[in-house]
Amino acid sequence: MNDFNDQVLAELCRTKRLTLVTDDADFGGRCVAILTANQKLLR
């Protein structure tokens, strides 16, 4: 699900060049550095 909060977090991380720590598969495919153990995001 692509909700408003996910969009805000992704945009904040992208513009500030931050790494997002999450296990939420909703963040896959975004131009954001992600630190996770979620196998869906690691593929």
C-alpha cells in the first residue's frame, strides 16, 4: 500500500540522503537507501 506517510518518509529520506530502516515491503522500488532484513526488499 502506498499511503501518505510512506510517501512523506520516502521523500524525506531521498532529499536528505538518509537511510530508511524498515521491514515494510511498501518501500521497495523507491529511490531510497533501505536497511532491512525483509527478504522481499532484498531481492
